[in-house]
Amino acid sequence: MASDTNILRRKRKRRHKNAGHDRKVKQSRKSTLSAAELFAACGEPGQSAPKTD
């Protein structure tokens, strides 16, 4: 049977791994722009592109 110390070490390691994974998932949700955000500066479809200064 595993000792309490080993159980706690595994539990801590698993929690840290899951926390890191959750952080990366949360971070990746907003890392990629949507199509609307990506092409917002191009103007409406079928119209000429807006002039830049």
C-alpha cells in the first residue's frame, strides 16, 4: 500500500499539471482572432478598402 506522503506528492503533481493545462486552454481560447476581428480593418465585402493615413 502506498504511503500517505507518496499519495500527497502524486496528488500535488496531478493538480499542478491540471492547473497548467487549464491555464493553457483558457489562454488559447482568445489567442486566435475570429474571422470578423481578423478582417474588420478590410471594410465591407464588395467595397473598396478604407484609406490609411
